[in-house]
Amino acid sequence: MPDGRAGSGRLERRYRRLLRWYPPEHRNVHGDEMLAVLLAAARAAQEKPDRADVADLIAAAVRIRLRPRGALSDGPGWGDALAVFSVAAPLLMLVSTSLCLWAIDIWAPASSGPVADVSRLVFFGQALVVPFVLFNARHWAVVAAAIPGLFWLVLAALALVVGRFVQGAVDSVEYPVLASVLEVVALSASPGPGRGLQLMRGRHWALLGVAAVPAAALSPVLAPLQSAQAGLPLSAALLWLRAALGLAPAGVFFAIPLVLVLAVLLGMWLSSAAGKRMAVLFGSLAGPYLAIVLVQHFGGAVSVTPVFVAAFAAAVVAAYTVLVAAGRGRRRGPAVRRRIDTGR
Amino acid sequence: MRPAPRSPRSRVAPSLFPMYRLAVYNKGMSIRPLQEPAFLILTSLAAGPQHGYGIMADVTKISTGRVRLRAGTLYAALDRLSSAGMLDVDHEEIVDARLRRYYRLTPAGRDRLTAETARLRANAAAAAGRLGLADA
């Protein structure tokens, strides 16, 4: 090994500065080791890092930062919950949106205007994510999951220019925007859908299938049905349930899908620590809509605006980040910080 | 609904040093051909445990000077390979107040390198045969 220690003080500082390009998790594990290799490979009395080394370090650091890694998934709890969510959320969206479209086709075929067409597009967007998730193709799943969100951005931009016609379409795809944001977070911050598939057992798949029905009943994708009765999405849920279950549209049945969704979330929350995390994830997916249904049920008037959904998505992501960062701060004990004293 | 397919790739054994597994890569490293740096790193470790600088020097030697790994590329590859369960930390030393961490091939890494070698050999034999090279 060549003696790279000559003039190494300045060189070492410069290499340390370059290593700051790497994420802290990577630096904690490989930082000292990389520094040792860089200094060992240095020429005698070298004071500046090689240009080729600088380019290589920065390029590798950027690649590592772009890698889907367990940024939020430090600790098995959140990582596993996000992994399961990354599989379950697109499936839930796919099944519930297909139920909605089926309901629209049966009961309101005349309403297939731009809004229903957009719902269909969103449906295909979700359908696109599902196979990638099932085959554990995480990168492609991230791309597919991001499409509804990007699509909505384009529509929203168009709405600013063109006006009302597109505005309707923008309103009807807000829901997938939230799902899109949450799915991208779950896919990129968890160990991946492969882990989710590994963790999911028969009863989880069954629960997913059952939960899709009330989720569909609450879905804003049923919006075209609202002309039948005032209020969204409660009346749509009612219409859908009445026809699907053969129930009379009387009092208590208004609340059936709402109660079912809340019951599923509560059951998750109570089942285990992992279940609690799942309840938080699914609750944030359903949150704005549950809130609106509740407000409408008690006679209030709320409409889901794009700003509301975007703000909610941002708040949820921020909350996850804070939660997980706090958890990581606690866990990162002296074992991970096993740094070697290099005389600095 | 279809029961969950069990992914054999996510069956990475819990490491003795879980903190070295930064990225939990379930992605198709076991299906796609290995990239050249990864192949050369595994080849270097096939002879026995080796530290970072040792791997760098060995890779240059194995590739007869054609491939010169730099620290960034080397550690990105080491991180990826250890996440995929192909290598693990063997031991650590402090030399001249500097950390030296030795890596070794895991059985999964050895299998992967064997499979990759067979694939390359078959391709090379086919090419040599069609080109009418002597050692076909």
C-alpha cells in the first residue's frame, strides 16, 4: 500500500468534505473506511483530491441518495408497515375503483362525461401499479404510482388556463393524488413490495377484499352518481349500497360504509403494534374523505379542494418523516456511532 | 384473491451486522447479469476475505489494469452486494489509526458468482465457436 499519509491533513479534510455528499446513514457505516481507502490510494504529498475521484465520489453519492432505501424504514415497524401498505393500497384502490366504475355503468350510464372518463384513466393508472407491485418491480411501481399525481398536476395547470370544463376533471382525480403521494412514499421508503407480499397472510388478503366494498362506497369516484341526490359522497354511498345490498334508503343505513371503514381501521389499531401503523397509513389515505362524510352527515357543507388534498398529503408525509426521524434518533445509539478516532 | 407469492430474493439472512445492510435490495440482482465492477469484486473476494483497498488493487490486477475501481464506485457496489446478501463483513482492524474492514463472500455470493461465470463461459464458448477460434 502506498504511503498516502504525507500531506494527509489537508487532503483528509477535503475528502471528508466530499463524503458529506453521502447520506448520513451511509457515512456512519462506510465513512471512515472510505476515507482510509481514499488516503491509502493517494500519492505521496498529495494535497488535493483527484478530479476523477471527486467525480466518482459525487456520482456514487448521488446514485446512493436516489436509491430507494430504508430512509423512513429504519426499524422493522415502519418499514414493514410501509411495505405492506405499498402492496395493499394500490390493490385496494384498484378493487374499489373498479367497483365504483361498475356501479356508475349500471346506475348512471348517462353520466359518462369527462369526469367518468378521468375516473377510468385513474383506474388504469392504479391497474398499472398493481402488476409491478405483485412482481416486486419497485422502481417501475414508483413510476406507475407517480403517474396519477403528475397527471393531476397537468390537469390542474390546464384548469388554470382553460377553466371550468377541466376543473371538474381536476376535482375528480384529487383522491388518486393523495393515494399517489402515499404510494410513492411507501414504495420508496420501505424495504419494497416483496417484503410486503412476504408479510401478508390469508387473513390480510381477505380483509383487503372486504374493506374494498365500503371504501368504494365512500369513494369520490362515485361523484357522477351524486346528481341523483344531494351531497357527496354520502348519497352516492347510499345509492350504491341500496342497490348492491337491496337495503331501503332509511336512516341508519346512511352510515354503513362509514362505520365499516372506521371499524376496519379501529380493528387494525387494536390488533398489534404493526396494525397500529397500518391504521395510521390507511387512515391517512381515507382521512379527508372520512372527515367530509362525517361533516356532511351532521349537515355541514365541505368540498374537497385540490389545495386541501395537497396540503393533507404534505402534512401526512411531514408527519411520517418526523415520526420516523424521532424513532431513529432514539435507536441510533453508540453501536451505530462506532466511529474510529482518527485524531480529529 | 391470490395468496402472496413468497419472494426468495427477500430471504436475506439477518446479518450479524445488520447495520451494514443499508439498502434492503429485493430487486433483481439475482436475475440480471452482474455488472463488471460487481463481478470483479466478487471474483476478488472468492480468494478470501479482503479489505476495501485490497479489493481495489486486486480488481486492477484481475482485469490486467483495464478496470480501476475508485472509492465511490467500490463502496456503492459493496453496499449493494451486501444488501443483496452476497457478501458480509468478515472482521475489522485498525491500522495506523485507520479502519480497515474485511469483506467475505457469503454462500449466496459464491453461488451467484458461479452462475455468472457459467453464463459468461457459455457465451464466450458460443462466440469462439462461431468465430472459428482455436480454443472453441
